[in-house]
Amino acid sequence: MTEHRSGFAALVGRPNTGKSTLTNALVGAKVAITSNKPQTTRHTIRGIVTRPDAQLVLVDTPGLHRPRTVLGQRLNDLVRETLTQVDVVGFCLPANERIGPGDTFIARELAELSQRRRHATFVAVATKADMVDREGLAAHLLAVQDLGEWDDIVPCSAVAQGARSYPDVSVVADVFVEHLPLGPPLYPDGELTDEPEAVLVAELVREAALEGVRDELPHSLAVVVEEMTPRAGRSPDRPLLDIRVEVYVERPSQKAIVIGRGGSHLRDVGERARASIEAMLGQQIYLDLHVRVAKDWQRDPRALARLGF
């Protein structure tokens, strides 16, 4: 009988290093939102990879960074707590970027963690390998090797699947699985995430809202699903789900940006989010979006609690 392995692997790294893209590619479905804006991920997201020989539960974490707000500190605390509970830690280091102070900061944190958790495995993952040539990738891997002590170093591309020069994400899955303990599956076959639907809906709205906004705005955006209710009186073959969502910002000027001239930007957000949500849920929805101001919510512990942080 073939041995079966199961366990948890956390992806860590600076903001915008490809953690969520890698999570989605490994799972084979969208379970984490992606954006070129820093700190897109704000909570741990579990994606489930089920194979005949293993079940790998991926935990996509917010980017570790030097916090400037109460929210930033709470996100860092969330990452650190997560790292104490997983079997494998995958440190994402994009191949198209030089090793910087942020990477060194995280490497030191992981070195301290490895002293406390000697049974945990630490893997350096060179993401975005398709964005450099062979010489650039080789130089990056040497720099990664010098950054710390790793159980494995693996380059990958989440987009150039199957390209000879760029190992695809299946190599990352193989390396992670290799380091998991023996055990039965942790989730039923076919399950891709354990995130509640309301959380996924809120994340898809936030992803849509992040498109085309100014650099200072993404940090100030928070999204809460207030209600998800089947529309009464609809025939069983044509169900409709009413979803009411509140989008929070910190200042009236930010509210104006999110809404746009004559409501144009908010309409675009609604259209993009509705398409993504309907694809995820497999049914038609009516999306009711409202924009509210919660003054300096990132720095207000009570506001953070109300918004789920």
C-alpha cells in the first residue's frame, strides 16, 4: 500500500512576491485574490491540494513587513502565529527582484523560528522564474542560498507552466509533500478551500476594487459582506442570491475615488466582482455595493474588530 502524507505548508514573504498566485496555481482554482498592490492578502487563506499520495493544505499569509499601523502589526502577528502551526514554511523570493532588507528581515525571523521548531521544514521558493534568463535565475538562487539555511531551494513559475527553463508549480508541490508527515487526508476529496463563502465574496469585491486605484488607497480598503440571502419567489431552476456588501475607506476623499465620477468606478467594481462571484458560486447574484467612511480604521482597535481583524 502506498504511503499517504498530509499536512500544512505556509507561504511567506514580502508583500507582492507571488504567494497568492502560487497558491492558486497549486490548487488549480482561484482561492486567493491577486493584485499588484502590496498587502493584498490580509488573512490566512487555505487552499487544498489533493493527490493520490498526499493532501497538501496551503496557507497563504499576508506579507511580513515592518508595521506602521495597528492593522499592520495584527497582520504580522497573524503570520507569526500561523508559522508555529505548519509542517512546511515556503519563503517566496521573486527571481526578478534582488534580495533586499525586507527579505533579510524575514530570513532572520525564520532562523529564530527554526531554533524553536526543529521539526519544521523551511523551503526557499524562487517565484517568477519566467521573468529572468538562465544566468539571472542562477545568480538569484546563489543569493537565496546565502540568505539562510534551507531544507530545499526550488525555482518555479506559476504562469510558464511546462516550459523547460522554468520548473512549474508541480515541482513545488512535490517538494512540500516530501516534507509532510505520514497521515490520512484532512479534508474531503474535491474540497479546494475551507474559507467561508462570505469571506471569499468579500475578497473578490476587494480584488475588483483594487483595480485602477491610487497607490495610497489599497491599504485603506476593507470589505464586509453584510448579507447573503436567496431571493424569495424565484423558481428553483433560476435562483438568485442577493448579496449586500459594505466597502469601507478611511476618508471622504477616498470614498469619492472608489465611487468615481457619476458612480462610474463603483459600477465597474460591481461588474467585475459580480462576474467573479457568479463563477465561484455557480449561480446568478444581485450585488448591492455601498461605500462607507470609517475614519482611520487601520489604527483603531475597535474599528478593526468590527471589520473582522
